[in-house]
Amino acid sequence: MRLPQLILMNASILIAGTSAPGAEPLRTLHSQPSYVIATPQVELAVTRLGGQMAPVTFLRDTPHPVQPYHISPWQEEKPSRMPAPVLVPLRGDFFCLPFGGNTHAVGGEKHPPHGEIVGERWDYAGTRRSGDVTTLTLVIRTKIRPGTVTKELSLVEGQNVVYSRNRIEGFAGRVPLGHHATLAMPEKEGAVRIATSPIRFGMTCPGLFSDPRQGEYQALLPGERWTDLSKVPAAWKGAPDADLTSLPGRQGYADLVQVVNQAPANGATPAWTAATFVDAGYIWFSLKDPSVLNSTVFWMENHGRHGHPWNGRNNCLGLEDVTAFFADGLGASTRENTLTREGVPTTVELTAGQPTSVNYIQGVVRVPAGFGQVSTLEFTPGQVTFLSTGGQRVTASVRHEFLKTGKL
């Protein structure tokens, strides 16, 4: 996440709770007024400023609920100047348009990092209940490239799953976009085991991601291509390859890599990412349509940045499902680049008169002791089964068909 330019942090009015039926379901959580919906299994909050989703409590009807998403450590501090609007509420998952740093103007457009929609106000458009589905709807209108984004976040009673749908209208032209899911990480090295659906290849960020002149440090060799997430070249001559399936690792460094998903032969099976929190006994997972979001960017921030507001204290893992060129933004993604030369699109073509919807699934499933790393996922109607490398199986109710249909 490259974050140029300084702005004044928004001192939002704090509004607690709702007072009447039909009122906005608004509470202040970790300094930000947030819209909240819930089922017995999941409570979900999304910030009014930036549409950033966290905290989310899964398994809330069990003795051991979990909150997997990262919330930046400066949220309870006195408001201060931030390097980019996205950092003001920074937390959890958020939809980015255009994805990336957007450092330079392109065609007269100068977008803030990850777009207007991650740092401006989203308006409440309603909460509805249909059968076992509860849906929160928010809307934002962009100005730099005019358009409207409608966000729908849905919970299904009985499931520990969040279904999100971002509908883009009027925002014409090529653009990188995607989800920026960011998980809170334990301090214990290797406490989280990472797995993905099959990949074509991966690459470390080709440029300088962490700049020592700004108190930032990276451990992986820039611009390297590889095919195994457990064997990623380190920056120092003679150093062993990094194992990115076992995180956190390399304390004191912040690195960025991108893996390109291998499209399933029949086009029907979702691509996926799974993070097993071994000691806590659960898997966080994401599911996507790889024809829409063709890659995953790993942002590994392990106390590797010492400038404001990071101050060496941030420990998180971004598992960012995108179609983009790393986190370099609109300019780099719309030009020919290292990925497009490999036949990997780094933008999505948007048409003003034809809305584009990005459907996405995130969730949590409890696993038994010793489950470890996920080896593969099996999909059957309305269900996903997680298989471990040791042969254990856990099945969860997930309406993965939503990725294609947008319907629950």
C-alpha cells in the first residue's frame, strides 16, 4: 500500500446507536461512525467514512467468537494528519476503485490511494430482511471519474459468512479494482498458515515497496517470478527463500507480492484464499470469481514501517483480491506491464451505460486441533468443504453460487 500526500484527518461527529425503528443502524466503533447489521452468528460493522468493514464478529453464538480483521492501532488516538484518506479509518476489508497508490495523474484524473470510495462518506440506503438474508445497502457517488457505487453486504442466518456485492455505474473506462481484506496477525511467528487455489505464478513487487528513506524495510527480492508460495526469493545473497505459507515472518519488514490465479477449466469453481489461525482454531477464507478478480496481492506488514502513523507497531496481513498491477494504481495498471506481457489483465473495462458488479465472499469456519494448512476446497451446492494437508475435513454452509449469480 503506497500512500503519498498529506491530508487533515476527518474529525467525524460521534453518533452512538439508533433511536427509532427504520433509523440508520449507526454506532461509533473504534472512533468511526459505523453501520451495523447482525444475525445470531455474525455482527458486521462498516464505516460510514470509507466503507471499511470491521470489526466483524463471527461465531458469536459460540463460547469462542472471533474477530479476524485488522483495525489500525491509531484509531483510539487523537486525530492527526494522515498520509492518505484511506488511513483515517483503516481497518478490515474495503472495495477499492481504482485499486492502488495512484501517485500520478492519468488522463487528467488524480485519484487518492485506492480511490475516493475508501476515504469519503457512504450514504445509508437501507437495511432489508428477506427470508434468512439480512442486507445492508450503502451508496457513494464519485467525482474524479463520475459514477455511483452501491455496496450490499449480506448475512445469512445460520452461516458465518459475509456476502458483498459492489455495483459500479457510470464509471467508464479501464480501471484496476478489487477488495482489500486485511487480517489482524498474532505476534507468534508462523501462527497463521496460508493456502490458495492453484496459481499460474507469483511475483514480488517489481519496484521499491518499502523505502528505507521513509523508515520502511523489505525482505523479499524485487521483481522475482516464482511458482511456489513457500519458496520466494529473499533480498540478501545467500539467504534462504521465504515461506509465505507460514506467517507472520520476517519481523521488522513490510513486503508485497502478487499471485495470479489459475482459472478453472470449466469456469465454475471459485478461486480461494484460506488463512488457518492454528492456535485460535479457525480458518478465515475468501472466495471469488477469477474471471473478475484474477489475482491476490499479499501485503505483509510485520512492524516494518516506522514513519507516521505506522511507528513500527503495525502487524497485519492484506489478502487483497484484485485485477490490478500490484498496488501501483491506475497509471501502471493501464499501461503495458510485467503482468500484461504474461497475458494477465491488470484492469477491468467499465462501461457507463452497463453496470458492473463485483461479487465476493468472506467467512470463518471452526476447525479441530491439528487441522493446520488447507490443501484444497471442495464445492457442492450450498456448501464448501475444507481439506487439510493432514487429511482432516470440515464442511461449512456457504452459498458460493452467489459469485456468479449475485443472488442469495
